Amino acid sequence: MAENNIRTIASPEPNTETEKFWEGARQGKLIIQKCNDTGKHYWYPRARSPFTLTDDVSWVEAKGTGTIYTFSVMKRAKINYCIAYVELDEGVRMMTNIVDTDYDQIKIGDKVKVVFKDSENGIPVPMFTPV
Amino acid sequence: MSINGKAYIAGAWEHPTRKAVDKSLAELHADVAKGALDDAGLSSDDVDGYFCAGDAPGLGPINMVDYLGLNPTFVDSTDTGGSSYVVHVEHAAQAIAEGRCRVALITLAARPAAEGMATGTAPRVYNQQQPDVQFEFPFAPVITNMYAMAAMRHMHEFGTTSEQLAWIRVAASTHAQYNEHAVRREVVTVEDVVNSPMITTPLHRLDCCVISDGGGALVVVHPDVAKELKRPLVKIKGVASAVKGQDAGQTDLTYTAAKFSGPRAFEEAGVKPADIKYASIYDSFTVTVLLQLEDLGFCEKGKGGRFVQDGNLISGQGKLPFNTDGGGLCNNHPANRGGMTKVIEAVRQLRGEAHEKVQVPNCDLALAHGTGGSIGTRHCSSTLIMERE
């Protein structure tokens, strides 16, 4: 049984450094960054590369698919939820929630795809659901 | 510059309170300052170095220096969460070695229990200027589910079981029964732990530490000062700190920053993990202990479950007696920052002043390890090795 109750999702506060990411989210796109010094993707978004501190970085649209690296189902909240790190097919691991599924069936290694869920103030945030 | 032998811990004192409804936060700091100075045989006039972290009310060290009536020539308020006080020992030893102070006082105090703080499960209020917050806070990370994700991954990669994690609580509770001040003195079994309510998978209630008030203080001194005092000589042999984060998106929750702080502390001390007679290991959760034991080299990575089972951490029974005060799991976790009490119990062991039921015979070499922040995201580890002279 998928869990029907949806908890209230706290809203992110985008700033000039990150507004592109949240603009993408509003359009249903998961965009991540790439360091042009090293050619490597990184997470979370930031203006300078954590590999070299160059500001020569690009925004690229991720495929939006990945696998569950680890997770935990909170049983002590008013509405239970599943927190996770998902490894995107591009190779970076991001914190997220697994949603629209039976939490008791979730396993590490499960294939998932991104779904955007509206936070309190309407900004959609990237969550994942089993493929 | 190596600090091996350049400073000694002369005073160590833990506040007996666990619920401080009748004390202000500043008063608790004063209580522990007086306690540790009395323990050393020193007075506040002797203090010329003062160290505190984010639990201390005021702007860095300034308000506490004024409140306590100190006149320090050196201050430091590095805040690395629960590992702060181990880092402070490192910084105090450095300052003493450089001649910047001779008697360094480190204080910790807080009253989360009196304030009714739901430390483990309530989302904290975050500053959205902190760059990771907007990419994490919407997903409701709390302390418990961050550590739970590390436990889940360890179980997946190495076959670690809930029963093995439970042995860590069993060992802590076996020790806590002798500590009259411990919050939880009842001895528990593996079954008790795995049958306690699930908090956030795979961590049960008894995998989690207590929430308690109180605090503690340490007095770190120049060798000349230590030798004039009437206390057993506890020498600082090695200490190192390290920060681990998400590595630009290559998050790996199977290890902690102890992997980096541990070897450097051992190298400075000139000893090996197998030489350690007693270890205070940060125990916010059972899994915290498991990861740090592996990272510090007490066993191979992935073998922590087997290492801790069957009472191997119980004093008088196992190979590595740990947290003989009951640790954060059973005794005390003041300010939700356990590094201070880790050092204090290690000092008790080196002095031969632990409870007789848990005192390690001929305990001349001990380790105290702190972790601050979250092993689920980013944290600081600090490792301290001390020797009884």
C-alpha cells in the first residue's frame, strides 16, 4: 500500500547562487552541475566547483533516474516518511525522500525516478519513486 | 610541532545533575568550572586559557570569561558540535606548548532535558544561508534518521545485524548499573534492544542515547604545573581532528572522519590501537560506536559487528572495555554533545578512579574519541590519546 498521507514539506529558500536549480524544478527538470575544470558532476549546487573552486561550471539536466544508496523510514513522526540518498545515473548521491510507494518494500539498490512534490510555499522539490 | 608530552590533564569533573530545572545555563558552566579546578587543586586565579563551544551562552568565549571572572591570555571557541571539547584539548595543548597559556579551562553545559527538547526526532531550525540546507531540509533530516541511514548501508554492505548493534547498548548498560548518576541504570539484553520501539529503521529506541542536562569541565596544564599538583599525571600523547562531508556528491556513509583523525593521533602518540587499554567512544547511537571502532583501527572495516558482539566491550569481560560510565547511551549526553564526558571517563580510568566494578586494571593508556555534527551528512571527529605516567 502506498502511503497516502503527505507530510508538509518545508520550503527551500533559493538564492542567487541556486535559483537556476529551483527554476528547473518548477519546470519539472532535475538539473545538476558539472565542473568544467575536471568534467565531473557534483552535488549539491554551488557557484564554484568543490573540486577546484573554479567558477567555470555548467548546469546540465540529469536523466532523473538512479538507485537508492541508503534510506530510513521514520516511525516516530506524525506522518511517517522515508529519507534516502539516491545515486543519480550521473554518479552523484543526493538526499531526498522516497514517495508514492509502500515504505516496507523499499530496498537499497532499488531503481527510482524523480517526481516533484510541492513544498509549503509551492516550490517543487525533487523526490523519488520506484520505477 | 608535536604536542606529545607538552600538556597534561590535571582536572576533570562531570556535573552530577541530569535534569537541571533549578539551574541556569551560565550557572552550570560555573559549577563545572569550579568542580574541575577543585579536582586539579587549582583556583580560578590560576586560569589563563579558556575554551568553550556553542553551548556556552554569549558571543564566543567573551560572556563566559566575564561571568566566570577570568583573565585569560588565550581563548578559543571552536565549535565542532559534540567533538568540540576533544578539539579544545588539542588546541589547549598547542597553546600550552607554544607558551600562550599554562592552565586551560574547558567547559560544557546545557539543559536540553529541562527545556523539553525533542533532540532526536524534531527538525532543527536551520539557517538557510548554510549552503546545504535548501537541498536537505525539505526532506526532514533529523539526528536519528541520519545515523539510521549509515546503519542501513553498513548492514547492506557488510551484513551487520541489529543484534550486533544491540551488543553496544548491552555493554554500556552493564557499565551504567554501577554509576549512581546515570540516567538509565537498568541492564538490558540484546532482545530488549531489538524489541524496543522502532524509531527510524533500522534504529530502535535503545540504539539511541539519552537526553540529559548537566555538563563537565577539563583543566589542561603545562607539565611543570601538573608536577606540582597532587593528582595522578595524565599526559596528552597524541590528538588529531578531521572533518568529513559529502565529497561533492560521493557521499559514503560506511566510514567517519575518525578514519583520518585516528591514524594521525596514533602516529603522534607512537602507539597502536592494540596498545589501548580503555576507549571512550562517542555513542550518540550504537552505530556511531561501530563505525568509529572500525575507523580507529580496533578492527577491520566491516567487521565491527563481530567485534562488538558477545560482550567484547564490557569491562572485565571483553578485549576493549569502552564507556565504563555508561556513555551517552545510558549515563549522560549533556548538551547533546558527548565529547566532554568521553574525556572525563578516560581520565578517571587512567587515574584508577573509575567505579571499582568497571575499573580496567593497570590502565595506563586510554583513548577518547568525539564526533560532532552528523555522520549522515558532515561532521568532525577528534581523537585523543592519553597516558598515565
